[in-house]
Amino acid sequence: MKTARILFASDLAPIRHFAPIMKEDPAAVYGDLLPHLQKADYSIVNLESPLSCPDGLITKSGAAFSGEPEHINSLKAGAFKAVVCANNHTFDSGVTGFLQTRQLLDDCGISSVGAGIDLAEARRELSFSVNGIKIALFAISEGEDMLGATENSFGVRPWEVEVLAEQIRAARSKYDVILISAHCGLEYQPYPSFYVYEAFKRWAEAGADMIIGHHPHVPQGMTFFGKTPAYFSLGNFVFYQPVKFFHRKTGYFLEIEVDKTGIVSHNAVPYRIEDACLRLLNDSEKADFDVLFEKLSAPLRQESTAKEAWNAVLAYNGLAGFQQELEKILSTMRENPAKGAAMLRNRVTCVQHSSQWIDGMTRIVNGNIADAPQDMIDLVQEFLTRESES
């Protein structure tokens, strides 16, 4: 039976330190990962930036940025055939920037999924065939900063768990393989938010063959829901952050083999993000990563321990963490009302933040905010504080 090799990589944004590198030598940023990208039958990446900024950047809760039209050459050099646009940066330069970016992609024969001029377009799956195998990719995001598409307005595909589950069930008879890309979860944490865990389980039960998460900017573990592999966060890809935190400089892409019966195999390939380019881990680093990945994945094998891991995230944040965040928002509102309002609005409307606040406040009210396994709390601390040696 024929198979197809699918590669999925996480966040790519031609910004900051990588912007000139990707313009001057479009392939160089991939380093020794490039042969992996080129040998895949079909490579997909989460494009976490518009490539055009005609009207300036929007005001939002977090950072807003944009690449340039010339950066399309780096996507071409990476041999990417499709990009995911269901993320929190697709509309950083407004709808005009998005439409111009999509036109650039179309002109280069690169497909896109997960955003559109209305909800119907944002919900539409990407359908493609490789070696006679019919594959669907659904992409979903959290619609941060009120940028989830509606019936009458542009945006990304918003967080609608049951609607996507129904789409998966309806698509099951039309496709050999159904992949889900989900841009979600609380940033920089080693464990997934519990609402993410529940959503991934729901989509697996609906018939998804594989679920792939990204957005936390650090690697998280994986589990199986029945036969469905679910990876919760691939970490950063070509996404430069000017920090020394070790885990923000580590990521992994997925090499997935499929046939007409579904997923044949899947392999996480880890790498480091350096100043000049990405590079594959050496043997010693790979052994350390494998140990870490097992530690990240172990609690996710059961729902009860996955909930404990989420409680560890809340416990490390604690009452003091929530107080500091409130004070930061109020301070920003005094200095820059629009920015502060965007931050507060996002805490209320975006599920990653609202779930953290609702769960955290509930545990404070109940007097058990600090109750979580100490080894899990320690790992949260390491992810948020460990710095690279070089």
C-alpha cells in the first residue's frame, strides 16, 4: 500500500533577528533541518505573521508584528506546500495585510487554512491528496483579541469544540486521513491547559486521526486518545524570541507517515533555535530531550494526572501571580488605555486566559490553590526560569 510523508512544523514568523536572514538567504534559517523539509511529500507550517503591513499594526493585548512580501521566498525555500493561518498573529496588520499575504501565498502555489473573510471560509478544511491518499486538515484557534471570524466578519477560525467535532464526523467518510491543527493553550507552560486536553480528547473521539497543538512557545508532551496521537505543543519553529530561556529555544517538528487506513507512524524531531539558524540536536542533547519529553508526556496518559499537571501550573502562579498580573494590567491602562483595555478584554474573552483565571480564582476561593504535586510545580518553575548556558 502506498504511503505519504507529511511534515508539520509549528510557528514561523519572519520577524526580529530572523527577518534579515530570511530575506538575504531564504533557505539559511532552516539550517540542517532543510533536508527533512525537502524530502517530505507535503510540508505544513503555522505561519504566525502576515507578510504585508500596508495600514500599520493593530492595537492588541500582546505583541503585533509583520514580515515583508520578500519573505515569501523563505517559505518557498522550505518547500512548504501549505500554511496554517488559525493563530493569534494572522491579522496583526488588519484584513488588508491578511488578504495581501494570502494573495502572495496563492501566487506561489502555497495553500492556506484556518482564516477567512467570514466564518464559513475560516471553518473550511484544506483538502489535498498525496499518492492517492485523501487528506483533510482542519485548523482552529482561540480567536484572541476578538479576531475570531463571525458570519459577517473576517477572522481566524474561533474556538468551537463541538462544531469542529461535528465537522470531523461529517468528513470521516470523505477522507482517508483527518489532521487537526490547534493553536491554543497557555504560553510557556510545560503542561497543557485542561480545556485543551478535553478538546483534543473530544476531537479524537469524533474521528480525528492526529491532533497537533502549538502556541505555548515551548515543547509539551503527547498522549493517545484511543488510537489517536495528540501532541500538545511543538514549541517554536522559525520564531525568534530575544530571550535566554532554554525551553523557548527548543522545539520539534513532526514527521508523519500515512496511508489509506490512517496514521502509519509519527516521529518528533527536536532542534535548537540559535541566532543564525535552527539546528538538529546532537546525540547527547537528543537523549536529554527524550528524557524531558517522557516527563512531559507521563501525566497526560490519564485524565486525573493531566488535571493535576494543570493544577501545578495554577499553583506556581499562585495568588501572588494573579495579583501581579492585575497590577500590570491596571498600570498599563493608566499609561496606555487602549493597550490596557485590550489586555483586560483578552483575559475575559480568550479561553486560554479565562480558563486560567476561572480555575485559579476557584481554587483560591476553595483554599487549595497551592495543592499540586511538588515535582510538577518544580517543572513549571524550570520552564519559566531556566536559561541557556550560552
